[in-house]
Amino acid sequence: QVQVVESGGGLVQPGGYLRLSCSASGNFFRLIRMGWYRQVPGRQRELVARISSDAPTDYADSVKGRFTISRDSAKNSVYLQMGSLKPEDTAAYYCKADAQLDPSSSGVYYGYWGQGTQVTVSS
């Protein structure tokens, strides 16, 4: 099994900064991709940013220029530096790790979600 744990959420004023962290642990061969998604009640979960070992970093248009995703492969961790936060960034933020479980199963991977961390942007 693969466990994914997020941290770093909280309450921040508009225009402020916040950094989210996510770590994956458990039994897997390697992590193919890690990313951040967010969800507000009544709406679908949406991609915020994701980073892969073999593809360009991908950002939602709404966060480009304000958020930066980074990865520490040695620690199986991914981070989301959020700046110029807006009230519409308020959501539960989820980390997802796509893992290849077995060295012989190239091209086959499974997605694992964390439990989420709440980000609230409000004055």
C-alpha cells in the first residue's frame, strides 16, 4: 500500500502566502507523478498543478504565475508554494501520487490520494 499525507493548510489573508507539503510512503517501486488538486463543496475536484519525472510541469490557468510546484524525489515529496492568494483559492487541497508498484510493470501505475488539507483565504 501507498500512504499519502498532506500538511500546511490553514487560514491566510488575501494576498498572502502558504506552502503545502505532501509525502508518499509505503511499498512502491517509484513515483511517476505527483500533483495537487483542490475541491470546494458541490464542485468537481480540479487539477492545481502536477509534476512528472518525464513530462513538463502542468498548472491550472487560474494559478499560473502565483503557485509553484516542486518535488524532492529523494524524499518522495512534493510541495506547493502558493502566493498572491485569493478568496477563490479557498478549497480542500489534495495530493495525489501516481506510483509504479513493481519494477517489471513499466507503464502501469496506480493513483493514491491523501486525505486533504483545508486552505481558507479570508480577511
